[in-house]
Amino acid sequence: MTWEETITYIQNTPSFASLVRDTYIAADLPSNVERFRSSVEFKETQLLLKKYVTAPAPKLLDIGAGNGVASVAFALSGYQVTALEPDKSMTVGSGAIKTVADYYQLTTIQVIESFGERLPFDDESFDIIYVRQALHHALDLTAFVKEAGRVLKKQGIMLTLRDHVVRS
């Protein structure tokens, strides 16, 4: 199965209902955004970022943006967002991000289809690099982190969170 087929299967399987809800991958994209925006995780993330980034309308790069819930939540909170997502799907990729950004009529979000190992941006372009549940997808983690460091402004912050670990 493709990643999109896997997510569609999970969305339509009742035993995965709590997983779908808790990971913001329900088919109803605006509902995911609203639940994420009101989550303790997002509120605490914003407090942390505001402590270290004082620029008005900070430029944020969301690497591995998935279906866009975090990208859209940040854009609705006043950030200038670039959502980087290589998957083009309408369920879990750039198509989903564009759909939900259009729903909110956002002009402060740009969607780029690329990988974290090859960022198509100038050096020191972003105040914030945000990576939520995406580091484990890196094909070359060293290149991924090096590229993120290259496009991060000198006084910027890189925040990575919620990468899951699977133990056998």
C-alpha cells in the first residue's frame, strides 16, 4: 500500500478511530486543524517559540508538513509559513495542505513539494524550522539536519518534536 492508501484504510477502520483522532489524520481537515490549534501541544509550542523568536510575523519552515494541520495552525496564528511536503496526495500531502489553506483563505502559507535533504531556499531564510513527526522519514538524517541549519537564521530556532520510536 502507498502511504495515502494506508491512511485511507486507517481512517475507515473503526478500531483505529482514536489513532486517527489523536494524530490529526481524519478526513475532515478543518476539524484536524481546530483540534490541533486547541491542543496543549500547540499552545506550549507557541509559548516556547515566542520565548526565543521575537520577530513580528516570523518566517517558519514546516519540514514534512503532512496534511498541513500544523502549518495552517501557525499561519492562522500570524506566522509566515512555508510548508515543505514531498507527497502530493490530497489525503496526507501537499494537496491536503493546499485544500485546507484554501478553506481558511490563507495568504500567509506557501506549499513546496520537496525533501528535507534538498531545501530549495537561500541561506538564513527562516526564523523557525519546525519538524513534527518527520525526522524518521529522512533518507539521510545528516543531510536533512545540515540543510535545516543552512536555511535557519543565525538567531533562529529549530524545533523537532513527536518523532515516534518503535521498539521490538
